[in-house]
Amino acid sequence: MRQNQSSGSEGAAILTSAFLERKARNPRYSLRAMALSLKIPPGRLSEYFSQKRRVTPKVAIQIAERLQLDPVKRNRLLKSAQFHSESEIDSIDENYLTLSLDQFNSISDPIHFAILSLSETENSKSDPLWIAKRLKISVSEVRGALERLERLELIYVKNGKLFPLDKQLATTTDISSPAIRLSHQKTLERAASALEDISVEWRDFSCMVVAADLKKIPEAKKMIRHFRRRLAKFLKSEKPTEVYSLSIQLLPMTQLETKEKYEKF
């Protein structure tokens, strides 16, 4: 496949920037040392720098994780790689920034995302006590969450009001992570409480059971991701007042047949 120069130069620029930052801290830092840390052969890394070889989506994720790129650079790198093969990595919405696993580990508790969304509501405040009351959590939890969000530059305070990053956040997909699993568990726990605490007119819980072809599950997961983002855009308004959480579970209820049958479909 022919190399696309603009996307190739984007990946090379990000790698070069990361290399120069490390070399500034350690003049003896070399391309070989960087290749070793990325677990990439030095020759191949050199080809990435010179744009003789494109960075594939799989390698882009590996590089972003090991370099611990900030959300903006990470998204740029993934988008430059995604240009070549939409089948290798799900399309990346320009309105979303993908967090690395290390970054997500710091803010895996759903309250961080609730605070980010709360900052977008009408008449939001930076006062921890106000936030704690709105989210029904402790003031100490709020202060800790705000500190982590500010440290990652995902939120800032101006004139007593919170302002979030102007992009939505996303995590990596189809990569196992204890932090992501814990986040999902806490979300499910809150959903279970909502069944008792929230009036039915302000919530919606539904379930359906279908006979499914396991080979179609990867595409079904993509459809769910796209639906979530379309719904998020629909719910946006100029004067939002509340923060909602949407959870969709697609789980097998049957004992799966031998996985070898489905490893390569």
C-alpha cells in the first residue's frame, strides 16, 4: 500500500518530538535505546522516523502506551495510523481523545467523568461542596478527583467555574485492563442503586435476549460504540442541567463453544 505522506509525517513528528524530549534529559539517549523501550527493532523505528515505513494501528497503540503520550498526541498518532486501515482500529471521532491505560488508571473511578460532565452543566461551580452535593459523594472524594483531573490537564478552573477539555474522552477498546474492569463494576453498582432510587420516568432499563452468531460480535460492538456517540451528540444542548450515565451490556448467556473455532474469523 502506498504511503500517505501527511499521515506518515504526523507519526514521524510525534516520534521525533518524544525522542528529542528524552535526549534533552539524557544526552546519551539513542535511537537504539528508544527502540528497546518500545520493543521495536531499531531498523524499523528508523524507517518510521524517515517515513519509509508507516506506523500500523496496532504499533501506534503500542507506541502510545509505552511513551505515555498525552491524550492529544495519542489521538493524533492513532488517527495517522487509522487512515490506512479502518478495519484494524475503530474509526476515531475527532471530538474524542483516547486515554492511555496509564492515564485512565488515575481516573478510572466514574466520579471523574461525572465531574467532567457536571462542569458542562448550566451554572456549574468549582466549589467541592457543591459538586459533592450534586453527585452524592464526599467532599474529600471530590477534591482528590479534581486534583487528578487538573494534573492530567483535563479540567481547569476560571472565575470560580470548572471548564473541561473541549473533547470527549475514550479508553482503548478490546484491551484487558483491571482499571477498566473496576470502572465498569462501579458503574453497574450505581445502575443497580438507580433501580430503587430513581423514578422510572427519569431512567430506562431494558434487556433483550437473542440467538446470535459469534462471528458477528466484533461488528456488533462497533455498532454499539457508534450508537453511544450518536446518542451523546443528541443529548448535548446549550444549557444542560444534569449528568447521565449510559451502560449497554452485550454478554453471552450460553457457555461458549471451544474458542479455537472462533479465533480466526
